[in-house]
Amino acid sequence: MDVARNFIISLQDYVNEACEGKPSWEIVLRTAIVTLLFVWSKNFLMKDESMIERAKKTVFRFARKLPMVQTKIAKEIEKVSVSMNDTMNKSIDYSSYITKLPETGWKIDKILEEAMKYSKYGHYKWETGCASGTVYNGDTILRDLTTEVYGIAAWANPLHADVFPGVRKMEAEVVRMTCSIFHGDSKSCGCVTSGGTESIILACKAYREFAREVKGIKNPELLVPITAHAAFDKAAQLLGIRIKRVPVNPVTMKVDVSAMKKMITSKTCMLAGSAPQFPHGVIDPIEEIGALGVQYNIPVHIDACLGGFLIAFMDKAGYPLAPFDFRVKGVTSISADTHKYGYAPKGTSILMYREDRFRHLQFFVTPDWPGGIYATATIAGSRSGGIIASCWAALVYHGLEGYVKHTKSIIETTRKIYHECSKIPGIFVYGEPEVSVVALGSNNFNIYTLGDAMTKRGWNLNALQFPSSVHIATTVLHTQPGVADRFISDVREIAEDMLKNPPKDAGASAAMYGMAASVPDRSVVCEMAWVYLDAVYSTDGGKTKSSDNQKREE
């Protein structure tokens, strides 16, 4: 105490001496300048990115202002843009676009004819099991059922629960059924969202509010594995909160829990784990993450969006797993997509909470709007009752028996692909795939070149980065007779050929990902991605126009 008192007295004396004889305006001006410098320094030093990263970005921004660099980047982006647009138009046989409403409405027969024509565009025949993930079931009976049920509730809107009580009942039942398979008790709750991304964003929103309102954390932070879904990054960007990425074990590809523990601070508002993660199909050590949540009183979210409706049934299918759900103390929320292995049509995911105090913080309520008290459970206001009804139909159609049956066949097929691909010279599998994803890498050749070669054989695989790999997400379609054998055979033949005859030129994916990985300025990579998204929405005409298309456009 004496030391502190002496320091304060000495500081006062110093300030008094420095200000002695100075005019008031000079004292005020100097004080203002020092204060501004202090605030600027604090803001500069306390930003999310390190000073090294900010310095690199500053250098890149300066470099991009140089005319020579601008010209080079513009040419490369234009080249990619032309290529992307041509690819999009090629996939629809260079047919023309409808860019204006027809003067008179089309007849029903014409609409159906054109819709059928649109559905047949593209060279991938997903029905054969050529695509990684994408379509998770494909059964025609299920398709017809969910389509008919959608029609029954086509005009329903859950926003108006009083007008459409049946759809409200369906949504409540979907949530309750899903909570039960993840071992939630009577206090567990949740909602139906539009997909895994929205589920994750809403969970992050709930924990941001919990951190601010309950724990008094002014600037909360998310702590997630580097392999966690990019939806967490989107949540951080939209919600204005910082995200910190935890490294994974380079052998198992599971999050390093000891590193996660060291990265926890007083600002941490949520811990996350994946079950399984998207790139390599392994499950993070959920029990250990849950224990950290309990120890530090931090909510834990489990992202089971990809394989939730597989892992929930693996015990009964004969493939037991360590606890990953509400049986784990510390787990406070789980997201699982019904439009993946729940086999519902695209547009539904379930976000579950252990108790409703977190769900309350997810809700959006505006009590003072002139249009009335506005309250919604999810990001959207109006939602499709037809999608919810279709999801409900898919769940009750399969029942426990149906889900266990599909899970057993999918896990069997995945394990077969995993074990057989592990034996192929020049190929290795990342980690030990536990659910439906097998990620392939190589120390002998560019793995993206193998992916391009597989594309030429009709396969559509996912290209991954950091580290370089390609993966296949097994679905019901891959359990069809001969599909897995054909995949393994193609990988083996291509790998053998590449070991004997290393390719001189990189293929499309190899060139693109090789370029993306080598570009230090990641903003350029972002611009390349913008080019792709622009091409998706482009209606610039193709190279040729058939007379039929020209007439249709008129």
C-alpha cells in the first residue's frame, strides 16, 4: 500500500511540474492528444488478428494499388470469370435464359415439360451413386411421399401457428422426436431451422446473448476446432463476435483438447466440437470438451449437422460410439440436419438445447413495433410449412427400424472404402473415419490430380485444403450393389497409373487449388470465389441458341 501511495504522489508531483506555468488550452490539448493516442494504441493492439497478419494485409493492399499488379490480377480474374461462365453454360447445353416474364402465362403441360428438361441438365448421374454426399437417399417412394405431403401443406406458414395448428404440431413433434434420439430429457427443447448453417448461427447467437446478459462478457469469443464447419465463421461475421480456431492432432485429425484448454479466456462464450467433422469424418473428443465446459462454466455446442442422423443410430446398428450427445455432462446444444441422413427434402435442420433458458436467448422479439409484438424462433419470419411437413413425413416413414437399417449399410460401406483405400500404394486415409466420410491424401502425387481423374470417370468428390485431400461422403446411393467396388477400383487404377506415369500438367481442380494455396493474399482467393458465385447467378447467353429456346424466350 505504501509503495502504491508513494507512486501516486510521485506521479501527481510530475504532472504538476509538467503543467506548471502552462496555459489552460495547452494542458487541455495535450491531454486530448495523449488520450486519443492511448485509445488508438489500445484498438490497434487489441484487434482480432495478430500484428503480423495485419502487417501482411497492409503490404498486400499497398501492392494491389500498383498498376502492374492491378492489371495482372484483373486479367487472371477475367480469365477465371470466362471459364466459370462457360462451365455453367456448358452444363445446360448452352441453352438460352428466360430474362423476362412471358406476356401470357404458360400452360401447365408446357411448364411440366420445361421443368423436366431442366431437371435432366448436367452430366453427373447422381442416381448411380457417383456424387459425394449431395443426395443422401434418392428412394422414389420416399420422394413421392414427401412431395405429396409437401403439397398438402404447401400454403402453410408456421409464423401463423393459429391459422396452421397442424404444421405447428408437426414441427413440435419433429423437435421432440429428435431430442429423444439424442438422449434429451423432458427439459430439452429446440426448433426446426432451414439448415445446418442457420442452426449453428442461432446457437452462437444464444451463447453471445448469454455471455453478455448473464455473464457480463462485453466482447465474447467463440472457440472452435479448425476443422469445424465454416458456418461458425459466418456466425462470427454476422454476429460481430470473434472466432478463435483450435488446432487438431495431425494424425487423428481430432481437435487438440489441451490446446483448447490453453486458449480459453474470460471472454470465451462457447466451446464447439464436431460429431463428425466434415473434412475427414472423425468425431472430436466430445466427453473431454464437455468436461472443459463444466470446469469453466462455458456452454458447449456439438455440431452433428452432417452425420447426426447416423451417429444417433450407430449403437443399435452394431457400431458403438463414445457418448457424444446430451448424455455428456457439459453439452448444452446439438445441431443435426434432417435433410442429410434424416432423408428429408432440403431445407430442414434441428437445433436442440438441454434446457429452454438458452433457446429463449436465441429467439428474436421486438415488443414495440407498430405492427404488433413481433416474435420469431429462427432467423426467418415466414417459413415453409410444406418443408416441415415433408420432414415430419420422412421421420415417421423411416422410424427407428428404417434409420438403423440405413445406418448399418452406410457404415459397412464406408468402412469397406476406408480399409480398401488404405491398402492402395500412394494413397493414405486421414485419421480413422468413424461415420460416413473417407478423406484421401497422397505423399507421392498431387491428390487433386487424382480427384480430376475421378471426375473424368463420372465421380463427383469434394476437394479439401490445409491439408490437401479429396473425400467421399457415403450415402444410401453408395450402398447399391457394385458402387463401392467401382469407387475402390477406380481409385486403385488411377493411383497405380500416377505412380508409374506422373502427370505433367495439373488438372482443373489441381490447378485451382494449387493456385489458391500458393496465393499469400487471401483476398485474391475471395475474389476468385466471388467470380464463381457471380457465374451461378449469371444469365449471360450461351454460345449457341436453339430455335426452340428462342421461341420459348419470346
